[in-house]
Amino acid sequence: MSGDARHWFSGDGMVHEVCFADGGVTYRNRLVRTPWTVDPTLPKVSPEGDPDLTRSLANTSVLHFSGSIYALEENSLPYRLGPQLDTLGPWDMGGRLRTPMTAHPKLCPVTGELHFFGYAASMPYLTYHVADADGVLRHSAPITVSGPTMIHDMGLSGNYVVLLDLPVVMTRMTRRQPSFAWSDTYGARLGILPRGGSDADTRWFEIEPCYIFHVANCFEREGRDGPELVMDVVRFPELWRDGSSRFSPPSSMWRYVIGISSGNIQESALDDRSVEFPRIDDRLTGAPARWAYAVSTLDNPTSSIVRYDLLGGTAPVTHSLGPGHVHGEPVFVPSGLDSAEHDGWLVTLVYDATRDCSDVVVYAADALDEGPVAEVHLPRRVPYGFHGTFIAEPESAR
Ligand SMILES: [Fe+2]
């Protein structure tokens, strides 16, 4: 992100690229150029109340899909970027996409499909979409929820989609994005529908009120009472009761187990340390991934990387770089295209307060406690952002 935004969520998007190639590392950044780059005073919503989906902060995540790179932000269309990170423009899927796209679409590693949703201030408040591997929007289904809420992520398993209907509700529209606040009355539900399903297919399961920004993974397994859907998330017990400036009480790893046949749902804590930005090996999205990685204690000047054993139940492993070092999201990079789940690296940006600069830090995923295997000192600070992605680029593309 860049600029002087008042809130972590409202800065203009800047994409940072760290390229490991030919035994060296290069770095570049580019501002994502949207209408707000030219005129930041443009309102998001017209006087008639229609949102302009091309007015985007483009500041939340990066998607590599169907041969292109996109900058994402949940209140707008994706912005397509060129190979040098130059902005090519908003992408509405040939005019078919009429809602925003979440910054956390789920790319199925088996089919190449992109499952995603968009939420809105007016009805339909929530729409579920599927695009095929060629980027053609094949399915759009409005999903009935009782009001406009902030929906940041979703779950995707081999056969199902999980939608989050949680009590952080839209209160008003500011010039560039909505405002939200906690509601004691809205309720909290998970909506389960088959891939490619509709509103009529959606089964809702009530859960304890909470907020979930991020789903670590979602997968199916055979339980004692039949097939189950397991979804592991980072869960806030509540969020933004007294404004959106603080993310408290802390969030921690949490598990939902949904009985597909029984209709029962159970929820439980997996750990009690404060974490965010959970990631897995993206090649296992929707499958039973064993390992998840997250950042501990976002609001503390010292942070650590945490590795969770989601299937084996062994104790989490952590590593800190000491006071004054703040980790960003850990992105798993496999050592090869066909390597095993745990065979690879965690790549993250770390802010080093002693130098007022950022480092690219690389850990071996299976030896996190031994510390970094490589550090690249960048010549400047990379402002705190949100999410990144790994793109395996063929040599012929360079
Ligand atoms: Fe996110």
C-alpha cells in the first residue's frame, strides 16, 4: 500500500514483486493505477446510489489466474496487471461480472476453476460466482442473507463452498469504501452449498457470534456420523464494537466441523495464541493439508511465524527475529512443482525497525525453528500490506 490513509484498509494499492531467478533476486514495485490514482476525490457511489466497480483501492491481494496477474480489493472489480506490473485495467469478465470480487477467491488446484463471491450494500447483498479455468464466468447465484455485511473470505473443499454470514454489518458509505460495525443482533451463520450451487441449495448452520477474516483451509473427511466438512479459520470472538481502529480481542486458530449428513456443527479452538494471515500450500486448497502457517501478534513490535500441524496435532512451532522485527504474511513456495507438501520455503516480508527498512526473509518450511535460510535486505521500507502469492514463472517467460 502507499499514501497516507487513515486506516490500514484504505491505502492505495501498490504491488511489490520479489523475483528469484538465475541465482539472484530483483525487486520492483508499481502503484496500481485506478480512477482514484488520477482523482482521489471521486466518490465510490453515484448520486443515484450505484457503486462504480472500477473505483478500486486494489490494495488487498494478488491473484494469478488464467495466465494473468490481478490486484484485488473486495469492493471492486479485479485490476489486471501486465508482466512488468503495469496496470492494464479493470476486469469484468467480458461484461458478465456485475459485482465486486472478493480479495480471497479460491482457485481449485484440480479443476483450475475460480470460486468467488461479491458483496454489496444493496440487494442482492451476496452473490456466488464460478469462472472456468479460461477465465469465463460460468455461474452467478444471488445468495439470500438478511443484510449487508463485511465478507472477506470463503471456504472451498472438493465438493462444497462455505460462505460466511457474520455480524460485522455495513453502517454507512464513506467516499471510497463502506464503514462497518459489530452487531449484537445480526447473528452468525455458515452457508454450505455444493460447488456451482444456488440459493436453494444453501444450508445454513448457526455458529457462535464471531468474525472471520481468513479461512486457512477447508476439506472433507469421513466422520463417525458420516461425511464431514472441516474448516480451519482465524477467528475473532468479536470485532469493531467500538470502531474499526483496533483488532481486539485477539484472533486465534479455530475449527468448525460440519456434519454433511447429520446436520450438526461443532466448533473448537485449535490454539490460543494470537495470529492472523493463515496460509497453506496452495496446491492443497480444498484437500486435507497438514501444515498451516501464520503470523503471531500483529499489534506487537515483535512478531513470529507460527506453523500449525492441522492433522497430526503436534505442538505449533514458532520463530521470531527478535524485537523490532515484524513479519508479514508467510507465503509457501514449493521446492518443485511436484514436491511434497512440506518440501519448500516460507517467504515473507519483515519490517526491521532498527534499519527502518524491510527484508525478504526465507525459512525452510520443515525447519522453521532453525531460523531463516536467506535474507534479502531491501533498500527501503515496504509499507505493511496484506497478501501475496507465489508465481512459478517458466524461464521462457523472462
Ligand atoms: Fe485478507
